[in-house]
Amino acid sequence: MISTFYNDLKNNQSGNFFLIAGPCVVEDEAMPMQIAAHIRKITDRLGIPFIFKASYQKANRSRLDSFTGIGLEKALQLIGQVGVELGIPVLTDIHTEEQADIAATYADVLQIPAFLCRQTELLVAAGKTGKIVNIKKGQFSSAESMRYAVQKVQQTGNPHVMLTERGTTFGYHDLIVDFRNIPEMQLHQVPVVVDVTHSLQQPNQPSGVTGGRPDLIETIAKAAVAVGADGLFIETHPNPSQARSDGANMLPLDQLESLLEKLVRIRRAIY
């Protein structure tokens, strides 16, 4: 199943971009299924392959008192339940080698956070699970250098690798998306995703809470489709202002459908 699904994404069997979407982190028991079911109805109608995303734990927090999750095992079970009940692949990120096997029990795609994209043992552990491994390009990394991250996973015998562009550090409090990175990383012969919402973060704020520019989500998403990104990554929440993590750069869930309709039209016009 993993190989077939990955090859369909890589070879663009749908004729469309694919979507990785969901909340930043599992906040309660009902949330993952409610959001995933809503997105699936939209993506089924528009013919967009859909991977549900949610973190079971937020390890990278600015402040010690920031929300990190409802518990590793409980959150993973809820993420896995989404995949089983809705019949869709699910993605979650891992932070340590020990978490790779645990998360692989529930998830189809293991994501390597941008800050950890050079961590050899983490990449190898993810690769050894046989799951699809989505590696986020570090804010400090070049597109060219990401071939080494790809190779670390592939050399475990696992060919199922994706790369995600999520912006490059631009000063202390901002990121910028260099769209040259999309075709450059596609030269590594793996699907390339643009993480629309994290690219619009404004990190390292004096308040200790990351800011963002959600007003530019549509701009970045349109540009990503126009330059030929294989997939889009969009974090979404029913009420971003009340989200426990990354609310400043998430898309309101009720705006997702209209955005995807526009993006599908762009894709069809270009291809």
C-alpha cells in the first residue's frame, strides 16, 4: 500500500497536486476526526489526493509553558483512527529515533522537522520503518544540500522520500520562500511539497509566541502551484485564534474549500 500510494504521488497519477492538511497538533479527542472528515469531503470532490496531518507532540516551543500535547500515545491513537475510519493516509512528525517505530505503528508518513533535517540517526530510523518519509528543508539549508538528507533515507533501502520547502530564514523574525527551490529539489527525483502556512511564520518574537502572515496564504499557495509543486502543506483549524499552537499562521477551516477551488483552476490552466 505504501509503495503504491507513494508512486501514485510521485508519478502524479491524479493529474493534480496533493494536499497535506490538518491542525498543527492534536488538541482534544474530537478534533482530528472532525477536521479530517471535513477536508476529505472537499478533496474528494476536487480530485485532490489527501494526507491528513497532525502532530502528537510539539517539541519545538518558544516557551516552557507552551502547550505540547495531550499525551504521545493518546494523540497517536487518534491520528491512526482517522486513517482507519476515513481510509486515508496520515502524517505526523517525529523528533527522536525512539519515536520513529512508535509513530510508524499509527502513521503512513513520518515527517522530519526542518530543524532536524540534518540529524543522521533520526533520518535513518525513519527510513528503516519503511514508511514514507517527508523531510522538511531546514530554514538554514540550500535546496542542493537536501540531496544528502534524501540519500540517508534511501540508503536504508527505503525509496519513499518527499521533500518540503518551508521558507528560509530572513533576518531574525521572518522567512522568505525562494521558489527556485522547487525545481531544484525535484532534481533529487522525489515529490516536492510547499509548506504554505509554516513559510509564513514570523518566529523569535519578543513575546515568545510565534507570529505569522495568514493574509498571504493564498499568495504563496498560488505561486507554489504555478511553479509546479507536487504537493501543498496547509495547516488549518476551525478557529485559529483559539488554536493551542501556530494559530497565527493557520488557515481558517471554512476558507479551505474556496482556496482549493482556485488552486485547482490554476493547476488545470497550466497543465
